[in-house]
Amino acid sequence: MSNMSDIPFYKQVGDEKQIFSAAWHCQHAVMLKGPTGVGKTRLVESMAAELGRPLITVSCHEDLTSADLLGRYLLKGNQTVWMDGPLTRAVREGAICYLDEIVEARADTTVAIHALTDHRRTLYVERLGETLVAAPEFMLVVSYNPGYQSILKDLKPSTRQRMVSIELGFPPHDVELEVIIKETGINKEMAEDLVRLGGAIRRLDISGVPEVSSTRALIAAADLINSGLKPHAAIRAAMIGPLCDDKDIAKNLMQIVNTYVSEEAN
Amino acid sequence: MNLHRYGLLASAIAGRQMGVVESGSGETYTDGQVIYLARGAEKLQLVGLVAQAALLCFGSFEQTLIVQLTRKRSAVASRYLTLEAVRVAHVGQYLMPRAVQAVIAAQWSGAVSGSPAESLRRAMEEKSIPALPELFGVIRPWVLLKGLREIESEALSDAELRGAQKYEPEFNEEKDEEEEESETSILLNKMAGPAPSDNAISNMFKAIFGVENKASGEEKKGQGGSGAELPSGGAKFSKKISAGAKLIRTVFGIGEPDRPDSDNGVTYPEWDYRTGAYLPQWCYVTEFDVAPSAGARGLAGVSDRALRRKLARLGTTHQRHKRQHEGESLDIDALIELAGDVLSGQSGDERIYETTRKTGRGLAVVVLIDASGSTSDQQAGGSPIWEAQRKLAQNVITAFDELGDMVGAYGFRSYGRNDVRFLRVKDFDKRFDQAAQTRLQALKPSGFTRLGAAIRHASDLLTTKAATGHHLLVVVSDGFPYDIEYEEEYAEQDVRHALGEAMASGVGCVCISVGAPTDKALLDRVWGNVGHASLNEPREIVRYAEPLFRAAIKNAAAEYR
């Protein structure tokens, strides 16, 4: 039984942990949807620890091939040796395999997981000529940021339909407050100011500010303030700069920052 | 004083697009779309701004309640403001900045209302509720009503106009004639003194904002006296311009003048169908910057995913993809690397093929927005055609911009053949940013529609500034050409000819009208060779955009070769 302190901290908003756990017990794949920085990866890490399974993470990108997922032959001296890819390893060991930002991978790569995500739970490795049956504890988790992708790169319906989806959004204020304080140890007043500021920026929803301030950005700002940086400089670096490139908008956003956070550290 | 930088802040709190301008009457208030800020120290201005925006957000200015306020004395509105500010600070705990919340909470520590309706009832019954200090601003029920109705595009009736003129001055009266008890708050009286350092308000401001309370000092120049006086800076009657005056203004271009960009215009010929020949160097086209307009709010509409999806497949070009697992040809670089790796005893990358796929963006678009006076006519629904056109243009520009295509956007109008104006909203090489959005909102209808010259110039822009790839010209207009000495068959034939010229140089042309009553026969005559669509509402574009644009691009490409 793992120690409570070994489990990465994740503060639940709705019932996402129950859904995840139920999906694992029923041997279903899970699709985590949500904007960047709201806790998708942290949820997976936390659940993997709670369920006592190893976690194998793959960051997907456009050049990802099925060989990268399934495995390839390596030349060692004069011999060829088969090396399992991360997905194959997870299937054999009954681990949780987490494909982060799956939309980035090409569609012909994504298709490799189809047989794993329906009732068959098998993985056909062409190079080996083997069909592996997944261990009962194996689980596939993918993450996906719906707002970000261009239309040409959407997830195919045939892939989407195979998974149980968990939708994560920006946490409500009290939860976000608790997360920031727990992660950074910053004082409550500054944490509250940051939460209010994040909330205000999220209400804007204008073009020129495509992504809004995530919890991760608020935590980064708090970290910088903790290490001695003045609040406005910390917020500009951690929140505003990453948010947009338009100088006019950035200036007006700093006006919002000035109003919500006083420059004197509390 | 330029207060545009507060626009985002107001919008973030109110939860919708807001503009911020300086108040002409020395009072802070809002009409539901713009917050009018009185002069003062910045930190104190912000309190007023935040308060007004927060009230908007939490329903304090809901129409049915405000209507009731118009029938009451201003004292009721003051008390309502206090109760609502306190309620909003309570429910909006995570919305409002800490400092402002503290200031509001210090005003009055009585029971907090559960709803705006309750606040209104209490404002009418409980006379002991104090008014807030000046810096929070005031409620102007008639201004709000007008503003709210403009959002819903209802005109005020004559009776209401008279009512507005009758009631507005009340806010500037120093005392109600009939009521005996003082309307001013204890706090206002405190501020009346010479602000000693142990003054409660002064200390509070110092602690929170780090400044002295300057409000009582600043306003009272030349008036000397207690802070209990409300500034009497001239009641502003906002009149509705009569229809006739409006016509004159639009037709003769009186109003916000365009600012000329330079003296370098370009001449274009015009086709005279009677002689079957061009009139050389007949029209003079100049590019202008859009004149900035007070209160123009450059906040964008929400991006339309459905429209983007449809437009994404337009104008794609072949793009080479290297290092593929499969493909029609070998990627020589990858092959050489693999050979090298294997020979040196390492494992290599087996992606040695190359393929082409249609993934590149190769489309350049110019969106021309008819900015002539005829578009300020009302639609059947009530709002002017101009608004619908602008919204449509905004949607199309945003969609193409988000896809990464080159988009230029211009308003156009004319005052005769020697004065055809292109009003620059968005350049090709810049994103559809804040500044461009503001220019689009600041654009105002005026003048006439010399379509032929506009099409020729736009086509020229496309072929010179965006030389490679596909070209598309989208004209958002009722499609009806009209100018001085440019009408009926003469004009129609010239436009047909200009369209033909554009197509021959590879520019696909399309006309989209929204809400305009132009007759179908005319549209077919003039735009029949290219493509056109008449929409009732901007959002219908999703249905027509792809087939219309695709056909235009295809036909132009065919003619070009």
C-alpha cells in the first residue's frame, strides 16, 4: 500500500477521480479533455499512484510513428535485438500508458491503438508477427486540448468514440486557491489576488488572447514571487508574456494586473 | 485623456465588451456599453470603474428594475446604488479586486440584499441607507434605458425623449425641493472637512491605495465648500438626430472625416459600355486610415469554429513531407543517413520516403466592406445593415486569419470618381489584432458606392502584395453600384467588366449581402458571372461560404491559365 505522501497531490473538482477509477476497473480507455495547465497530467499521475500501477508517458508529436509506440529492432554489434516501445511495454506489464496531446500525432499512428481500445484489448506488432493481449491492469489514457488545434488536426470520430471522456476545466475559485497554496506555500492573500486575477483574465475571451491563464501559470507566478521577484514583474513573466504577443493587448492586460494585485508584497 | 487602456479591465469584470471614455459631466456612470469616467486620481477612478462594471455583471442594471428607478427621485437611485454595491462586493468576492471590495465593505455594514429586486424595494422603503461617495459614480436610469434599448435596437419614443430631458437634470440638483432630510451620507460629510490625517476615509485610502483622498480636493477648485455638493457640470442632453439630418450627414460625409494616408493615389480606367471602350485614368483611388472614434471598442467576436472548418479546405496547396514511413518517392537525405548508420553498426531511422499532401495554406483574401451611406439604412429587423455587414466581415476575416491565410480588409466608399477611398482596417502582414478590431468598429458609413474602381484596386492589391497562390476577393455589400455620374446600366456594366478583369488576373470574386433588400435581378445581372449570396443574418455565412468561395477560386484559376 503506497504511502499517502507518495501520491502526487491532485484536488478533485467534480467526480473525475471516480470516473477514472471506474474506467480502470472496467478496462476502458480514458480521454482527458481540457485546456492546458488545468491538471490533466497531474490527475493521471495521482491516479496511477493510487491504483498502484506504473505510469508510462509518451508526449505525442507530428513525427511520432507506430515504431516509436510499438518498438523497433536495434543493431547491437552484429545482432539485431527487438526493443519494446512504450505502448508494448505497458501492454505487457499492465501499466497505465498516457499519450499526451494525442492530436499532435498523425492519424495513421493513432490508428495503432484502435484494437487496444475496444473489447479486443489486443496489440498487433507487425515486426514481431505477434498479437499481444493486454494484461488486465493495462489502461490507455490520452489527453487532448479541444480548443487549440486547427480544424485539420482534429481527433477522428472513430478514435474518440472508443474512450470514456473526462472533461477538465479551470477549477472553481476555492479549489484553485487551495492548489496554489499547497503547491507554492505562498500566503493566502497573494494567492487570493492571483486567483481573482486569473478569473478576470478568463472572463475576457477575446481574439488575440487565444489561451487564458491556466492554474499552472498562476502557480509559476506564485513561485516567482516567493523567490523574491516583485509581484507585477512575476505576473508579467509567468502569466501575461506566455499569454499573448500583441503589445497593445499586453499593455491593457497589465492594467488589469495593476488593479488586482498591489505591487507591495504582502 | 485616453482611457482606452481601461477597456479590457471593464470588460473582464462586466463579462462583456465595454468601452471606457472620459465623462463630460464630471460624474462616473454607465449606459451598459460604455463607462464614462470622471476625472480624478487613477486609483480612485478605478474604484468607480470596477464598481460600475461589477454592477453590470451581477444584474443591478437589469431593464425592469431600471425602469422603476426612472419613476423615482434620485435619492432612491442613490440608495439602490449603495445596496447593490454592497451586495455585489459580497457575491463577487472572487471577481472584484481586493482593494475595491474593502472600500465598498467599509461604506455600510448593514444587511446585504439577496437580489437586485430586494435592493430596490429596500431603497424605496429604508430612507436611512447612506449614499456612496462620489468616486463610485451614479446611476443614470434614463441613460441606461437608452443604452440597453440601443443594444436591442429600439428607438425611444417622443414621450420618452421628453421624459429623458425632464429627468436627467435631477442628478445635478443640489437638493430635492420636497424632501427635508439630507440625502448626503455621513461619509460625504466627513470628506467635507479639510481631510485631516486622522480622517477615517483618508486613512483607509492610504492603507489600501497608498494615496491621500484627493477627490474632495480636486473637484472643488473654484467652488470652495463642502463635499456635500454634487458637481453641477452642465446637464448633457443627448438628442436623437432627426432622420433628415442623418441623411445629410451620411450623404455629404459630414462627421468623422477620414484621415488621408498620403497624396499618392492610383488611377484606374472605367468601362463605358456605350462606346465599348475604357475611359482612361478615370477614377482616383486613395488609401486612408480609419479615423479613430471615441468609444469604438476593439474587442473581437467569438471565433466561429464551424466557419473555420469550412474554410480550412479552401486554397490548400501541395506541401512536401519528408521522412515518411511511406511515399511515392525516396527521401534521399534520409536514405543516406540510414545507410551511414547501418554501416557504422547502429540502428537507423527507417523513414526514408517522401510524399506530397495538400496541407499548405496558399490563399490570399481581401475583404471589402461597403462603407457607403446606404448601409446605415435599417434592416427589416431593426438594426442597420451596416452592423450586420460589419459583423459578417468580422467573422470572415477572423476565420481566415485564424487559419493563417493572408487577409487584407478595407472599407470602401466614394464621393465621385475623383475621390474613391479605401479605408484600411487590416493589413496583409499583420494578424487581426486589437488595433485592427478597433478600426473595424470605428468605421462609419458615409458616401457612395463606386464598385468598379473598388474591385479594380482590390484586385490590384491582391496580385501585387500576395503574388503567389490563390486569390479571393470578398465584397460585403448590397451589391448595388451607385455614385455621382455612376448609376443604372452604366454602373452595372462597369462592375461586370471589372469583375471580368479580376477573374482574368486570377482573382476569384464574390459578393455577399446581408439584410439588404436589393433586388435579385440586379444581383444576377451584375454578379451573376462570379458568385453572390444574400443572407438574412451574418451567421448564415457558414452554409454558403465554402461552395461560394471554392467556385470563385476555381473559376478564376481557370480563366487565369
